[in-house]
Amino acid sequence: MVGIIMFFAALLLLLFGFPVAFTFGGVSVIFAIIYGLVEVIPFGGTIWEGIREGMSMFSFMPFRLYAIMTNKLLMAVPLFIFMGLILQKSNLAERLLESMGSLFGNVRGGMAISTVLVGALLAASTGVVGASVVAMGIISLPVMLKYNYNKELSTGTICAAGTLGQIIPPSIVLIILGDVFQLPVGDVFKAAFIPGLWLVGLYLIYIIAVSFFKKEVAPPVVLENRGNKIQQIIKALIDILPPLILIILVLGSIFAGIATPTESAAVGCFGAIILALLYRQFSYGMVKQTALETVKITVMVYTILIGATAFSMVFVYTGGDSIVRDVLLQLPGEKYGFIIFSMIAILILGFFIDFIEISYIIVPILLPVADHIGLNPLWFAILIAMNLQTSFLTPPFGFSLFYLKGVSPPTIKTYHIYRGVVPFITIQIIVLLILAFYPQLFFLSSG
């Protein structure tokens, strides 16, 4: 039971605000020592022998670290982060929001519709949730508030649109899950594309329906000095085509099997720099700043990964995985009992810890059971990806909520954001349920 107690101890420490990577790493060391003492001292051993016994669990840790650092698939992570940050600093979001706003602003809910469409385009071109939410919060939110949009609808739409980057490829979540499941990332990207489009479509249907039945929540926006409709369409096409070409180059090369995700990410970085040159935003200072930010984000991801690796090693060596596996195999309902339990567990954990820890600690515990009962690993991976995407919106620790609150005017309170995301969380859960019980609608098989 040491591993189970260790898991809940780590969650408790996270609730007190301790850093994620060091919490998992530190807790694993402490409980490894406790386990060693429990194994040795009752049989006449010394404290030193108990400590040595516990620390022996980490004897293979250098080999694990070497495998992480030489993993060619994970090399795509910093490249996609660099590409996304370059596009962010190229004012791509501003251009897209301005163009989409001019096209749809004069219809009810038009600014919210524009925000979702821009979120989808940003997701497929950058995949950086924080950048998307912040950019749309700075540009789109003031316009919505100026024209008396409902605060909950405005904030919920921005948060939901910004998190599309977690399910629409190229996504860091999908790359990490591809690594955990040992699946080709190209296949994971293909499988996630249709569920991502479902989310976009249902978001738009919800916004249109709310705007139609409650006309006061999203009135039309009349933007001045935008030219006639033809000029607006031409300008929108000019702004949309460059990132669309980049999306086709990056995702198309992966889907067609021409390039690996790492190679296509490198192509994406080159294309992002070309776009920065076209938009006249390129400078040596921008590249330097982007490179530094990329290193910081990548180090954060890898530090969490190292802490999660140490934690999972101790969890396995202390027999925690065996206890969990035995419990899961005895659930009623067989396949669907396991699916429902695992999805609820991941959804609840998503309220407190982030997708990297869930991917490298929780998912490896579930995989042997999923394999034992014959689940399609690709389908199961997409279910988890959709579930993890929801974790970016769920209070109290959903990252998108904090990103938006950080750039919102004082009139936007935290409860506005929390209430605003509830309908979009509901939509995500609906898509998750449809994906779980009717995978054929997404061109996937459950077995």
C-alpha cells in the first residue's frame, strides 16, 4: 500500500501549492526510503541498510533519463513550441481576429463565432494554449465587452477556443500520448483531427443557439472603416492563407507519411520564420527571446517528466500498479466499466494536476489493463486526449482560466470565467461520451 499512500500524499502536497516536478520527485525519494526501512528494519536490518534498500529503486534512473533525452519523438516538443511562439510574436492572432471579426461581427454572436474559428486555426498552426488564450483575451474580450456581450459567454468562448490546441494537431498532448502509448504520432494526429472538428462544430452550434434564443447576450457588432463585404473577404483570405499553407505543410507532410513529426516540426519552424518575415515582424531580438522562452517551457516539461518518471518507478516497485490493476480488472461492466472509471478518474485528476503528470503517471497504470481487455490503443489514446483537454477548463486549476484572468479587465471576476466555461466543459464531456460509445462516428474502432 506504500505506492497508493504515496500517490495521495503527492496530490495533497500539490493542493498546498508545491511545484509539480519537485513534489513528485521528492515524494518518490521519501517513500522509497520509507519502503526500504519497512522492508529491512523488522528483519533486523539497520536504518542505513533500509535507506540503501530504498534508494536502490533508482539504480536504473540514469538509463531512464538517457532514454528521455535521446527520444527522437520528444524532440518535436521544443520545435512545435518554438514554431508557436514565433507565430504568436508575428501577430498572427491579431490579424486573424481582425479579419474574422469584420466578416462575422455584424451577426448575433459574430465575435464569439470569430473567436472559435480563430482558435481552431491557431490550434492547427501553433498549438500553444497560453498564447492563444492571452492573445484572444487581449484583442477579442474588450470588443465583446464594449458591445455588451454577456461576460460569461465571452470568457467561456475565449477559454474554450484557446484550449482547442490540446486536441487539434499538432498538439503537445498528442505527441506525449503517442510516446506513452508507443504509437506513431502521425496516426494519433489523424485520429484526433475529427474529434477536434466535432468540438469546433458543437461550440459554434451552442453560440448560435444561445445568441438566437437570448438576443441580449451577443448583439451584433458594427465595426467601422472595414470597407465593403468583398474587400473584407479578400483581406480575410490574405490573412488566413499563409497560416493555412503552413498547416497543410506541417500536418500534410505527417499525414502523407512524407516526414516524421520531428521533421515536420522543423519545417514548421522554418515556415513560421518565413511568415514573420512576410508580416515584417522578424528581428534577431524576437528570435532570441523566442528561443529563450522555448528553452524555459521545454525545461519545465522535461523536469516534470523526470519527476514523473521517478514517481512511477517507485509506484511500480512498491507494488502500487498491481493493486490498481487488480481493482480495475474486477470492475463491473468489463470494457465499458473500465472506460467509465478511467475517464472519471482522469477528469477528476485534471482538476488538480496537469496533463504531463497524468500522461506519465496515470496512463501507464491504465495501459496494461486496457491491453488485457483488448481496447484499441489509438481509440483509448484519443479518449484520454479529449479528457485531458477538458482539464484546461476545469476549475479551480484549469490553466486557461488563469491565463484569461491575467489579461482581463477588472470588471471580469473569477466567477464570470468559472461560470462561462461550464457549458463548454459540458460540450466536451458530450463529445467524450459519443467518442466512447460510438467511435465509428469518428472513423475509429474500440477494439
